Amino acid sequence: MEKEKGLSESGSRYYRRRKIGLCVRCGKSQIGNRIGKRHCLECDAQYRIYDRKRYYKNKSSRLEAIQKRNQIAKDEVYRKLGGYKCICCGETEKVFLTLEHKNGDGKEERKYYGGSRLLPALLKRDDLSNYEILCMNCNLGKYRNGGICPHRINKELRV
Ligand SMILES: [Zn+2]
Ligand SMILES: [Zn+2]
Ligand SMILES: [Zn+2]
């Protein structure tokens, strides 16, 4: 009951102010002939700042949601490819690992999907056989060594 009373009181204050052309927020300044406005210039400006703050707050929570979605997709894609482990040298430090297109033509794909949409898109695919997990060293080694990591050549020589 108490609450209802409070609500209707502030409601009537709002309409009273509106009726006599006062800013409904501060109740001090006249709105004047600013058609369709309910707040004085000063309150309007404050409102806009508040709105912008809310916008950025939403924006950062949106980004958080995207990051979370990507992390889940990443975990799942990596899991399907054998986990967070370089298939060449066995490196397991996540920071060093990258998902690579086997034929090296992942660039177009990355461009097409954009950085953040590739993993969720891959997740929907049944066939990930064109992808492999490599650490930065092996990835670079493969690239600089004509498509095969030096680790592998050394191994072959040793055998
Ligand atoms: Zn005002
Ligand atoms: Zn490696
Ligand atoms: Zn290697």
C-alpha cells in the first residue's frame, strides 16, 4: 500500500509539472517552447550523459558475451582436434597455440568470417579435417620451411 501511494504521488507530480510546463525532472526550470520535450536543457544534457553511460555499459557486456561465446567455441573446436596441444611438438601452453588451416589458405576464411566469428562458424562444421593445432614455433617453422616444420624433418632424419 505504502509503495502504491508513493508511486501515485510521484506520478501526479510528474503530470502536475508537465501541465504547467516545468521540467519534470528538476521541477525548477521552464521547458519553454521546446516542443515534445519534458526536461529543461540542463536536465536534458544530464540525461544524455546518462544514456551514453548506459550505452557503453551495454556495449561492454555485449563484448563480454561475445568473448564468452568465442571461448566456448574455441574450447569445443580444440577439443574436437585433440585438445590444447601442438600436434607437432606437443606444446600445451594455450597462449602459444593457434588453429591453422592445413593448406595455409585460412587467410581468406579469416577475412570472410572476421576474427571473432570464425570459431563459432567452425563449431557448426562436422568436418574439421582441414584444421590442425600448432604452436607459434611450429607454425612459423612450417611456413618458413616450405610447408613442413623442421621438427618433422629432423625426426625423419633421426629415424
Ligand atoms: Zn530540469
Ligand atoms: Zn609445436
Ligand atoms: Zn614442429
